[in-house]
Amino acid sequence: MDNQIQTVTKPQFVEVSRQKPSEGKNQGLSEEYHGHKSNRPETVNPKKGKPPAANNRFIQVQLLGINDLHGQLNVTRKVNGKPAGRVDYLAAYLKQREAENKNTLLVEDGDMVGASPPISALLQDEPTIEILNKLGFDIGTVGNHEFDEGLTELMRLIKGGTHPKTGNFAGSNFPWIVANVVNEKTGKTILPPYQVIKVNGMPIGFIGVVTTETPTLVVPSGVAGLKFTDEVEAINQNVAELKNQGVKSIVVLAHNPGTSGPNGENPAGQLVDIANRVDDEVDIIFGGHNHAYMNATIDNKLVVQSYSYGTAFSDVDIEIDPKTKDIVSKRAEIVTTFQEGIEPDPEIKKIIEGYEAKIEPIVNQVVGSSSESLTAKQNENGESVLGDFIADAQRKALNTEFAFMNPGGIRADIDPGDITWGEIYTVQPFNNDLVKMSMTGQQIRELLNQQWGATKTNMLQISGLSYTWDPNKLAGQRVVSIKLPDGTEMDPNKSYSVTANIFLSGGGDGFTVFIQAKNKEVGPVDLDALVNFSKAQPKPFTYVIQNRIQKVQ
């Protein structure tokens, strides 16, 4: 894709004052949710405490934030066995909270689009932007997935433009900011680095950053011509500028990972490092990227993250001293969007139904039937049944000896019963080309050893081979043996045919050995491979974990 580099002018002050009727508070639950897990502890986190006194001279401001929505507009998920999510329910929660405080800002922390289900992805993620517009979001930043289709498409979603599939689109109604993504040629940021919003006369500065790991998480064309600079340096540079303008209330929107316990204990992740290193004038940091819970105070900065997919949001209350224009108190709760006990917002529900009608003929095609769930949850060895199924589909599509699939590209499970095209799309939403290539046995061993990185483990799902690994060995040496289907050891000097998606083949997720592969040929997209493989199975079919990955006990 042709990625036209954009430059920006200096951000302007924006005055915001919303007049909303007062309603009663629906006290939310603070719960834990990580990826496919749904075991959030149902503990109430009473953020509000006593209402402010009538003569309180401080100005109360409410910040409502979401992260990692991924276009999950009509997807219901289970949290502790109870339905949660869907943006019409999220909208109802947000509007209820907005009604309690006219000084409310809605903020988003990246990955609003990309890796989306059909309702958003088939329409170039325009439905997600439209709904964020309808909800009245005030400010946002980008995540790594905003770059999935390149900068030109990102700018079209933000600023408006025409796409051959969907026609003209008006774009986003709210400003997007990012301080650490730079045009390599001009040295200027692709979007404004910060925005100042005045609430009831009080200036609040917002600075946006995205993880510097983005180039390893996106196909090369998605970040062509862009440089991702150190988040802390970018934040501090813009804090200095805001301070020069007299702005003392500063919020960072950081698409970076972090976690904490339900009561703020044991904070971990990049957000901890960022909080400790940024200027002390920063008051609040909204996080994202790893779809986790975080509500902790680190170096006197309040750091929050609210899971993902619209199943929760962050509700942050701050008080600003009108004399000093600085934040004097801050507190937060993470609210789960349970569907029970609240009606979906009718306006947003109607928009969803309209988009569902547009895509219904495509997504409801039945392409297979499974007697059991196919889940992406890995066993203790690092293998999942859905990972096996996808890797087998890709190996068959290109008729190679082996196939490797990155687990981060598996975005949903497959439920028992009829499998629709829409379900397959939700599992594989990237439309990545598959690539056939040649790799030596030694390169494959090095590739498998790259699964254990310096900071995280990323277990590839495999087809056509099996291996044993020892957790007690040093990283880079954990693969003990690699066997072929006939039980013989892989020959380190022999060349083998391999399939992987184009993201992996370019060294994505840190699997740089793929870059050394030879004789690369581009084949069908991963979605088509999985659809065709599903169609070829018995109806119904049963798939179980193949035990291709074994850990030494």
C-alpha cells in the first residue's frame, strides 16, 4: 500500500463543556479478564466515596476511557459466566456516567480498529469510527493495529477520504494524537503530539504514545517511512512544552502494556517503567495493548487499563484547583459492562443492526460443522487445538512440509455446531497472504528457540513436525529435539518447505529467522485457507490437540 506521510501543525486549545441531566450512579464491578480467560474477581471498587461538599471550590472532571476495542461492535463475551460487552451496552454505561458530571471527557487509548470482526472489518472499520463519533469521544491515540493497513488508510479513517470498497467517508469527529511516530524524511510527527482541552475553563493536556514494538507487530508496508521513538522521551519533551504554556493537568494516553492486582498491588509491565520515568507533572496514564486490568498508583501517577473488546471501561475522577489549575486528587475504578440490569443504547443498537444487515449474506454462509469447541487456549506445553487446526490448514493450502502460525494472529475461538464464514473471519481477520519458503533444519531450530524472548514467551503453532523443549535450559537452547512425522530427527543441513503468513515471513513478533528463508512465493490469504480447510472436513468433525509440542517435565 502507498503510505502517504502526513505532517501536522501545532495543536490548538479546545473548549469542552457538556451539559447533561443528572442520573443515579450504576456502581460497577472491578474484575479481571485476560484474553480467553474469564475469571475476573467480582470485587466492587467503590471509587466515588462521599460526594464532594457543596462548598468544594475544586472542579470535578470525569475521564471515561476505553482501550483495545478492535471493532467488537456486536460481540458478546462471557465474564465469569455472564454476558458482557457489545458497544450498545458500553454506550449505555458511558452515557449513564456522563449524565452525572457535565465535565466529562471520553478518551480512547488505541487499537480501536484492526483485528476486527466482520461487522467492522468488511466495511474498512468505518462502523467503529462512526460509533465513536456518535458517542462523542473527545480525544484518542493510535495503537499498533491502527497501522495494519498502512498510514494512508489510517489517515483516511481519521481525516476522511474515499476507499474503493466503501466509497467516501467523513472521518473522525475528534482529534487523534501521537508524540512518538515520526515521518523519517521530515522528522515531524504524523499526528499532533498533544492536545489541550479546556474543561470548565481548566486546561488539561493530553499526550499520546504507542509502543515502540509496533514495527515488529505490523507488516512492513504498514509502517513504511515511519520511525517509532522512545515513549518516555516523547512524553517528557511535550510535557515541557505544555508546562511552558501553563498547563499543569497532564494525561498520557499510552498504548503500552501493564497489569496490577485488583487493589493496585504488584504493578508490572511497560507502564510501570513509563510512570517512573516521565516528568512528575504527569498525573494520569491510560494504558492498553495487553488487554488486562490495571488500576495502580506509581510514583504518584494514577495508571489504568480496562481489559479489551468493550467489556470494561476506566472511570477516572479528578479534582482541579481553579487557582493553581493543577490536579489535586485522582481516583479510578474499572467497570465491567455486564449486560444484565441495563438496557442497550437504542441509537447505537440501531446503527449496529444496520451494519449487520449489510454483511449478513456473507457472514452467515456455513462452511463447516464442529462437534467440539476449537479454542486458542494453550496447554502447559504451549499448544492449542485451534492453533493445530489453523497450522494444518495453512500447510495444506501451500502443500509444504511444515507450517508455523503466530498465536497473536488467532483472534477468537470456534464454538461447537455450524461454523460460518463470519466466525472464520473473526478468527483470522487480517487477510494476510500465506508465503511458501525454504528453510534449513538448523534455521527451523533457531526459529523455535526464538519463542522464548527476553521479556515474553510466544509459542508458535505448528504443523508437520513435533519437538520437545526443556524449560530449565537457557533461552536460545531450549529446543531439545525436532522430529519429522516418521519419527526421525530433523536434518539440520537439509532444506525443507515451510508455510507462514506474510507477517511472520517478514520477521514479525521477533521471529527474525524467517527473514533468512529463501525461495519465497506468495500464495492465498490465510482466511481462504481456513475456510477451504473447514469445508473439506467431515460434518461434523472432531479436532483434538495433536501433542506436537512436548515440555520436559
